[in-house]
Amino acid sequence: MLLFREIYKLPLHYIFFLYFIIFFIKFSTASSSSEVYKIDKIELSEKFDLNFSKDKIINKAFDIAFKELVSKITLSTDSKKLEKINSLEIKNLVESFVIVDEKFINDNYIANFEVEFNKSNFNNLLEKNNIFPSIPIKKDMFVIPILIRNNQYKASLFSENPFYLNWNNNEKKHFLIKYILPNEDIEDINLIRENFDEIENYNFEKIINKYDLNDFIIIVFYENQLELNVLSKLYINKSYRILNSRFNNFNISNLNSIDSIINNLKITYENEWKKINQINSSINLTLTLAIDSSNHRLINKLEKKLLDLDLVSNYYIDKFSKQETIYKVTYNNTPDKFIKEITSAGFGLDTSSKIWLIK
């Protein structure tokens, strides 16, 4: 009886707060399935008064998670197509959610959410809007930003270069690329200055090799009064991409102007990375795989891997005998991409015949 007496003495809004805690601890759920998109670390704060609504907070978390996921797995040009999706449609895509932590501080309700979206339903929504999703794979990239000011015959490097100094400011949570900047090494500075006349064609190999990264971006900024021209040389997945950008009304002394250009360039690089990892449902490549029927460990390993591959839309056993099991796999990308994914997972693959042998 003492507990009920103490609760009865609490203000009405505190009683409601305790009720909500008990209710949502009991009914919040989480899925461990690989068939979900998970967005975490969504922190929300709301004034805790008589107008407080837990449902509104949860729906707000769903909306934020939805926008973050869209930004993470679609091209920036495609994400605009989903701006009119309403809260009810978003709620229907949610597979589960968890309130990781919630607390009451100074009449404010503060909570941290994890939201999981059903991957199949989410991808169906994208397909209806003619959007191909991209697999959200994180990537480390080495970046060398070089500034050439007002047609000067020298380069502004590192501590002299505001793009270098501010490159990793204001990182967006949905960005997949992590940028590694060079150290202020005097040898690197001298090497760049010695090759200034060939800066657009110089391969920077001696500098890049120090950082043990396979992918890199060389960015040359050309400042000319109020205009900034940018040459970006991307090397991603053993392939070069050359991009040119132009920014007007540029002010190098304005930090907001610097940050805006950096963010714009990062979105461009994110799009290039996403294009490589797009799930193109219009490509339905049928692959035939064979595996030794007696090697149960390898069979289990293969089936688990096929389930984990986002580009595999379907697979099934086509034929079975004591000697071998034949799988049919529907893959939403090129044969080279499948070969790379399977061999990177530790499988041997013989592609010398129409039926590829898994070893």
C-alpha cells in the first residue's frame, strides 16, 4: 500500500510519465533479422507537460529515421521524389523500434530511438517511385585538397588551405564516406610544389602509398575572384572518374561559403559511391551455381551468404543429387560484381563453364 500512497502524492503529469515508461518497456520490440534497415541514435527532446504525447514523439522518430535512411541509400536527386510521403505511410514501413534510453530532466522528456524498417516493403516503395536503392556500404577514402588562388603560380596546401582545415567539419550522419586527410609532411608539400605545372595530371602515388588506402580523391580548387572551379579526380574500385564543378559568388574568407562547397562536393562523391552499389531491379541476371552435396558446411555457408547479399533478389535449389546441388540465383547486377562479392567472402569460384562451381 505504501507504494500506491507515494504514487498518489505525485503530480498528475509524473504519473502519466511512469505509466508511459511501464507501457513502452513492455511493448517496444526489436528485430534481429537481416531483412531490415536499421537507423539508430535518434535523440529527441520534448517539453513534458499536460500537452505531452508519447505517440507524437514516436512518430517524429519514425519521420527522422525515414529521412535519414532515404539520404543514406538513394541518390540526392532521387530523395526529392519521396518528400511527400506522409507519416502514416512511413509508420507502415516500420518493422520494429526500441527506446534505448529515456529520461526526465527539468520537465523535459529525452529519449534515444532505434528504428528498423522492413527492407522488402521499403524497397517496394522506392521501386514504385522509380528509385533504385544503393547498398549502404561505408568507405574510407584518402583526399588531397589543393587550392590555387587567383591564377597564382603556387598551391595553397594544408594549413594555408581553408578547404583542408574545414574538410571534416559538419559531417552528416547519413554520409557513407569517411575522409582521411594527409598529414602536414614537408616531403609531401615539396613534392606537390615541384609538380605544380602538371598538377592536374600528377598521380600523387608517392603520397597516397603512405596511407595504405585503395581509394582516393584529388581535388584542385581554382579561385578566380568570385568564381571557384573545382576539378575532382576520384579513384574508386579501380576506376577513375573526373568531375568538374563551378561555384559562383564565392568568398574564401566566409566560413559558411567554404562549408557549403565542401558539403556540395561530398554529396557529389556520395552519389558516385552509391551508383557503384545500386540495386538495379531491372537487371535480373540468372546465375547457375553448383556445389558438392556432401560438403554441408560449405552449403550452409553459401546459403547464409546468399541471404546476406542485397543484390540477390531470389535463389532456390534447381537440382539435387548425391554428387552436387545446383542453385539458381537471381542477381540484380553484373556477373563481375557477383564474382567479387563471393570471392571476397572466402569462396572459391570456377567460372570456366556455364554452371559455376563453388569451392
